Amino acid sequence: ETGVTQSPTHLIKTRGQQVTLRCSSQSGHNTVSWYQQALGQGPQFIFQYYREEENGRGNFPPRFSGLQFPNYSSELNVNALELDDSALYLCASSLKPGVYEQYFGPGTRLTVT
Amino acid sequence: SQQGEEDPQALSIQEGENATMNCSYKTSINNLQWYRQNSGRGLVHLILIRSNEREKHSGRLRVTLDTSKKSSSLLITASRAADTASYFCATLGFSNQGGKLIFGQGTELSVKP
């Protein structure tokens, strides 16, 4: 157990809808990163938040957005869902950005129909 | 896009045997990390090796890094059925993109009792 929690565990949405996924970071960690993992693939970096500011973004369209709150928990929002957004969404927290170890949550499985 | 290529994609061995997985990457790195994932759940951090290190051990795990060949290997000795999982390498670069980890596509290890 890493101390990183994610909710919900599973989610089914319809194409075109919007979704919000939540992540609580490990105590003492001020950095949260989000990853998308399609079936049979490795995780792909979406973005990272450090002290409530975006601190790096991967190759994802603007309909993927995020927030980090003063308690360092975080949300991932996806608008105008597409079938290809079906994936496991993982968040990871770390002490700081950079070379520190990242601790992953159990993930949220999103299915878009 | 993924930086790492892992080899083999799948590996099936008997309990007690050793398992070796290889990872190659494309750009200069700060460190390389190995993760384990059970049945599409969250990632568990196994070991981190820095770019100035050549070998690292942790329990039954041995990781090597060859920066001249841009490759790493993970050896699991005396494997157990509980080691059955997917294994991913992930690299952290020197860019100013915080803690963006770039994952390979993974090796699926099956250890038969």
C-alpha cells in the first residue's frame, strides 16, 4: 500500500460526456502526476502538478485538464470523451518534482461506450 | 510515445528459475526505474538505478544499466508464483519536465508452480 488513493475504482461513460477522476496523494507529498494506460501498453504521462501549478504536460489534447488543491489532492478532468479514452488512469505522488520516487495509486478504470 | 522497448514481451518460466527482462531506451537519462503491475492494478516501485550506477541489488532483484548501449536488465532470481505480473521499465530524463517518467510497453511474466 502506497498511501495514494484514487476514486472511483471503475467508471462507465458515454462518448461526448465529461468525467472527473480524483487522487489523494501520500502524506507529505506535494507533487502529483497523472498517467493513462491503455490495455496492453505502458503508462503514458498526461501532466504533473506541483504546489497547485501544472509542472509539465505530455502529448494530450486540451480536453484533458487538471487541478491540484491546497491539500495536494488532485483531479483529472476529461471533456468530450472519445472511445479511445477508455483506459486505466493512474496517479502518482512524490515528495517533489524531479528525481524523486513516484508512488502510484490503484488506478481508475474508465470505459467509454 | 514510449521511449522504452522491452524484451521479451512475454516470458513463461517454472518456479525456482531465474527471469531476465531487458529494456532499451533512446535518450539520455537521469535514472531508470523498474515497476511491477499485477492484473491491471497500480504500479509498485521495485528499484531505481541512477545513470552513474552500473548495477544495483534489492533482495532477489538485480538491475544493470549500460548507458553506452542505452539498455538495462532486470533479473529476478529464484522466481515464485507470486512474481507473476507485468514488469515495466521507466526512464527519467534531464529535461525540465519535472518527474515525467517514460515507460516501456512491459514484459508479462508468468511463473508456473
